[in-house]
Amino acid sequence: MNISSIFSYPEDAVACVSSAGSITYGELYRRSENLAKHIVACRASRVIVYGHKEYSMIVAYVACLRAGAAYIPVSPAQPVSRRKAIAAQAEAGLVLCAVGRGFAGAGEIRTENIVALSENPPEEAVTLPEEIDDDVLAYIIYTSGSTGEPKGVKATRRNLNNFIDWIDRAIPLTDEMEGNVLNMAMFSIDLSMVDIYYALTHGRALVTTTSEQQQHLSDLYPHITESDAVLMVITPTMAEFLMRSGRFKREMMPKLRVIYLSGESLHPGTVRRLLQRFDEDLMVFNAYGPTEATCNVCAAQITDDMCDDRLPVGIVETAATEIRIMQGDAVLAPNDEGEIVLIGDSVTAGYGRGESGGYCTIDGKPALRTGDIGFITEDGRLFWSYRKNSLIKVNGYRIEPGDVENHMCHIKGVTGCGVVERYGHLVAYVTLNREMTPGQVRAAARPHLPSHMIPGIVRIVDALPMTENGKLDRDRLE
């Protein structure tokens, strides 16, 4: 499987369903070819694609891949200041808009509407490249930098082809398992690559979900029922949100076979509840990988018998790239905790402004020191522990919030947890599926946590706040 796999499906099959309409594979092929010729004609090597989750954004992505130009997704949900910062850094030669023709920060950059421009090819004859080098950029996705300025992660076609090949092997759906692929993540977030490229390279329909639909279960439940999904890609926080009502179960999604979870630490209780809601036909996967390594590099199927302990984030043997646990230049033995280091074709081409970050070379190959701490067991399972820079200090102790959250979710009745430091105290915000007082939650934490890691304050909430990309929003825990 690779980029070319997109172009091998029946033209009458549906490729994408969005709030703005739908498009077949035949129309996707036609419009993306026309649009690719316009991109080549204006000599744009980088293209900003502006929109939420309209089907025309998929047309623009495919067109850029056909033209050998890097697409740069930007969302209206991002603050105007961030959009302007991306436009200032991107060095784009063209802005393609899914809605209207406007984009804050575009300045003198040519701006066009995707649907209008893709209707017809340029008047002058344009030939699309027959072969495009693997080192040509496929996309640039902007992440949050430590300075507050967005950082562009540059991924090559080699990176993307490697990811497509891996995700084909990682998600064990067969042709007999009919159904669509349900998208939740913003297109400007790399997690969306899982659903976008799995759908397009397998001839399935990608069904997108707007941010408005994700705000209320009364809107979200009918949408996911109508999605006819066999695969759903979500964050653990979104999984907990869906399970706030007992309605989220097999009857709501009869074709669902795979729930693919990534982006956050996954609690065993979340998996156990998902498996209880559905049946033995459901497969739950826990995946790991940073944006700098082309979205995800490994995944592990999680079964009910694994939910009494911490969960693996991948299987090293089947990973998209080489994974080592290192301390400095030394490779650590199995079960020893150290930094997760990725080596090989998953590692992207660096940041847009040339910052080094964790990028390096090991054994002559591109490598990434992720800043994530974890270990590999003797049987080759990868476990994530915490991030180097996420520790908080309370009463002289350095504490990893994710570690506390994981253990709090082992308490019977606790379905979700977010931990922060407030005024020198460790504060846990928890969601429950049974009646408990804050004191009872703290008392129940004693068998699971050492005394210095038991939250001094417990606050019970109806739901944990989510960011636009479906992750726990710690800044809104108050």
C-alpha cells in the first residue's frame, strides 16, 4: 500500500461524506486531476488548504499529492493569530479554501475556492509529473512550539508511503467487514491521517464529524449511527464522552469492528467499558507516535484480560519503524525505563524553521528522540510512562499527572480523571458512574497510589473538558 493505492477504486463508490456534501471516487479523481494541474501551472510547491472537514479538502490533499506539492492544513477553528503565524511561516504559493475565498494572513498569496477551481483544468495544457521523488514533501502539519509559536513538521512522500503501508497492516479489517471510516479529529491534527488514508487507500467512504456535532451527544449519537462505520478513530477522552450515556453500544453501531485510540494515555477501565458495551466482534487498539514520526508508529490490540494492568501502546516487531529505549547513546535492556527513540522511515524531515528538537541521526539513519519515557518488555511490547517535560512538583515531589490519572481510573466507579497542580496542591477532576463523595474517592485511591501521589483535592465533574482535537484540556480544569 502507498499513495498510488488511492487511485484504484470504482468510480461510483463514495469517497467522502461531509456536512458540505459527498463525493465519489470518480469525482475525486476528476477534480483532483484538474486541481493538480492548476497547482502545477502556478508553480506552487506548498499549498495552504483552509477548511474544517469539507469533502473538498480531501480533493485538495489528493491534488497536492498528484502535483508533487506539500499541503498545509489550516482550520477555521484555530485562532486567527495562529492562522496568521502559519501563513507567515509556510512559504505557500497558493491558498485553497474549502469555504469561500478568504483566509486571514494570506496577504498577497493567490487564494482560490477548491470546488470552483477544480471544476475545470487550466486553459493552457499542463502535464502532471509521472514520477515524484520520495524526498519531496507530502505535507506540513503545524504543532504547538514551546515558545508559543507554531512549528511546522515536514513529512516527505517516503514518510507518508511508509505510514500508509503500516496502517494497512495495523488495522485488521477484511473486505467482508463492510462499512465506512468515521473521522473525529480535526484535519489540521495528524491523528486524522489514520482515518483519511486508511479510507482512501482501501476504497472506503470517509465520514467526517464536525466540531459542532461533537459538542453534544444529542447531535453526535444520530451522526455516528448514520455513519455506518466499521472503523472509528478517536482519543480516549472522546471514548469516555461517548460512554456518558448507556445508549453508546452495539445497537448504535452494528457494523463497528475496530476502535482505534491514540493521542493520550489510555486507561484500562475505558477499554473494559468499551468491550462490555459491544461484543467479541469489537477490536480495540491503543496506538502511539508523535507528529514528528508521521502520526503513529505502533499499535497494540487490547483485550479484556489485559485491563487489570497498564496497557501497551504498541508491538515493536510490527512497528512502522525501529524503536529503541535509550539513555544517552546507550540502548537499555528489556524492562529498563528510558527515552523512546524512533529510527527510520517514519521520522519526518524536521521542522520548517530548522529547529533541531529531538531530530538526530543514529547509525546513519534519521532518528527522533521523542522526549517520551517508556520501556520495552522481553516479549516486545512497548509501554509509555510519561513525558520528560510533563512532571509537576508538589510538596517537593516530582509527579507525572498521567501516572496519577491511570491509577485513579483503576478505582471502581471512576470513569475518567484529569490531574493538575493548583496552589501547591495536587487536584484530581474525576467523572463517575456511581455515587461517591470526594472523600470516598481519595480513600479508594490509597491501595493504588503512594501517599504523596494521592490528590489532596478531588472534584467531581459531569465531563472532562476536551480540546478541539478531542484530548483532555487541562487548561480548562477549574
